[in-house]
Amino acid sequence: MAPARRRTKLWIAAALVVTIGCGGTAALVWAGNAAPKPAASEQGPTPQTVVAERTDLVERSRGNGQLGYDDPRTVGSTGPGTITRMGDIGAVVERGGELFRIDDLPVNLLIGDLPMWRSFTPGMSDGADVLMLEENLRDLGFFTDTPDRKFTERTQKAISVWQKKLGRERTGSIDLGQVVFATGALRIAGQNAKIGDPASPAVLAVTGTTKSVSVDLEPQLASAAPKDGEVQVQLPDGKTFTGKVTAVGAARETDAGPTGKALRIPITITPVDQAETGTYADVKVSVSFQRVVATDALLVPTAALLATPGGGHSIEVLRGGKRVRVAVTPGSFADGRVSIDEGDVKEGDRVVIS
């Protein structure tokens, strides 16, 4: 055997002797060539945590509503004649303005709380309707005295001057059907007749000029919509506006489709700024309600709450890189969070949720 080959065998033999005689040493030598230790991410998933915070616990809910103009009704004339003109749909008629024409003579709007239930004519008895008429004539610039409940020569003269401006015969009297009283300006929503039809009490469909949202709310959500409370309303284009709850009705049964009847509470929401409703009318909207369930509460996600054997609850808190289980007493629940009434948890703790 060649010298070089004999030296190689001797080195191998020596290595075997060391291995047999010093197993621990051999193990340390070979460990230097072993696979590396797994990275931290390979040793186990990092727990998902959420910071416990102290704030108000708010309950949020949503409902569907209908945005439209207030006070829908019909107006017309009880007098004889033929309809010769009607106001345009969408037009707003103010005090003294023309709603439609009968026999080519205007039927005008006046503002007041009472309907016209009798003619205004000399010799009529005193009444609140006379006061209402004189207030309108004053605001239109035809009556210069202080309005009262008496129909006098001054009243008759003011009517006559107004009739001249309208192109009517100057009689100093106003017959039934020649004017319409309403509590405010009217918006023409529809035409219930055609030109040439006889006069009737329902010539036009009208509304007020302000919009509101009507919602039939589930009873369990009623506490989130107290009277005078504010809500957020979303329009079909995604824009939102703030509304105030201006009316809360009594619970009533409504048609729930295939499921039959359901109990609902009707509420009315008035936009804080009417302009924010844009040109929308008679459209469905989404309404967001919220109420404060608990104030200045320590909150954690409900997903962090764990049941404790034998009763009770606990949560896990990440402290020093370790998961520490802490017994807690939960309080109120809302919107996926729970208030912690008792327990070794403080604001800023990282609470484990997975």
C-alpha cells in the first residue's frame, strides 16, 4: 500500500476512535453541521391582539326609510266651472300665488291654520278665519290696518284692490273655492285632473316644501332613536346627512310580507340641513342609529371573552411576550365589544383575540 493511502486510513481510524470514546464531543462537532433552528414565526403563530381602550360603548343599528316631502294631500275648488290651467309639477307656490285656474280665473294660495269653510263677505259674523284673511291681505300689501276678527269696510276694500290685481271682478267678497288655505307654501306633486275637466276638490296633489324620512323601526331598536336624537341618513348616491328624530309613534302592526304581521314603531326624521338632501324625493334611504350604552368604559372585543370552567369569564392579556389569563366580570355588550367591569385589565393592555 502506498504511504499516502496508509496515512488516509490512519486519519479515518483516529476519527472513529474519537467518536467511540467521546460520543458527547462527537455530537457537539456534528451539531455544527445540523439544520438551523426554526425562526420565531415557525415556532408558533403570533397571537392576534387588540388594545383595550377606555371610551363610550355605543350601540349601532341600521334601518331602511323613505325620504319624501311632508304633508301630502290634495287641493281643489268646490265652486262650479272648468279647469283651464294647472301649476307645473315640482313648482312651489307661495302666499298669494296661483295654484290653478277655473274658467280662466286664478285660485290662489293663502296661509293659515284653518280651511276655508265659508265665504268672506260683508255682514259675516266675526271669526278667526277673518283674522287669518286680513293677516294675508296685510302680508300681501293690501291691508294697512291691524288685523282683527271683524269683517269691515277696510277688509272689503283690501279684497277689492287684490281682486283688481288678479284680474277678477271687484266684488269685495271671496266665494268658496276661490282661494285655498294651507299652513305654508305648497309644492305641486301631481295633477289629478286634465285641462277641460270640471272643477273638483282634488285638482292637484300637493305637499309641503320640507322633506323628512319615515322609518318603521323594530321595537328592540327604538332606544337608539329617541325623540330629538340625531341619526345619519345615507342617500342613494352614498352621500349622507344628519337628521333629527322629530316624532316617535306608538307601536303598530305592519305587513311583513310572507312572514305575516310584524310590530313596528313609526318615526319621523327631519334633515338638519334641507339642502343636503339635494334633488332627491320619494326615494329609499338607509338610516344609521346609535346610542351610548356605557360611558367611559374599559372595552375589549367580545371575541376575547373566554368561558371559565365552573362559570365566570376570563380574557388573555399579552404581557412580557406571554399570554396571561385574567379573570374578568363583563358588563354591557354592543357593536362587537364588551365593557369590563372588574378584572386585572387596564387601558393599553394588548388583549388576545386568537
